[in-house]
Amino acid sequence: MRGGGQQAERAGLATHHPLTAFYTGAATALGVGVSVAFSEGLSDTGDLTGRGRPVLRGAITRGGTFAGGIFHTLPFLIPGYGAAIIAAIAVVATELLTLAWLRHKFFQTSFARSFLAVTVGGTIIASLSAVLGILAAA
């Protein structure tokens, strides 16, 4: 659910132009949403796994993936680069807390373990995005 956000943050780090980051993130969020929808919807009919109707599964995963990507991207509508990055970090922190809570609630894992899992994953993704942004700017 993170595709658009990382692209937006990478574009922001590379160009220091928030609007460029917004367009990059929005395009990526749309593209990843469509890709995930097709991938999930075409994975099986639901009869074999009992996971429900393919169109509904595709729509749910598309919506969640797009929402995650676009929420990372929206802060880049703020004209100032520094303010946009700070807002994007706040959005990501909120998303990590929400994901940890959802894992805790629906997968019956401890909140601390869930938070650690999503934070480690988020840190890896953010680090890779930052390095790529720095390399792109060089």
C-alpha cells in the first residue's frame, strides 16, 4: 500500500520541488492501485481459497493501495519543500500506527510486535527511497 508515497518522497528529495513530487506520487499511486487490483482479482476465483469474489477483492486492495499512496503524496501540495517533507513524515507515522493497530486487532498480535514489524518495513522502504533520491540528485 505504499507505492505512490515512496515515489513522491524520492522525487521531493531529488528535485526539492513539491509539485513534481506530488505529480510523481499521484501517478504512481494510480498505477500501483490498478496493478494490485488486477493481481488480486486475477489470482483465483475465490472458490479454491475461500477468499471471496475476485472483483470485490480487487476493488478493496486497489482502494487501500491507492489510499496509502495518495495520502503520502498529498503533503506535497504544500508549496514549501521543508513543510511538505515534515507533513509527509507525519502522514507516514500515522499510517504506521494505524497499520500496527489493524494488525493487532485483526491478526491478534501484540501491538508492540505489530508496531515493530511495520516500522522496520517502513524504515527499510524510507531508507531505500532516500538513498535513491540522493543518487538521483547527484
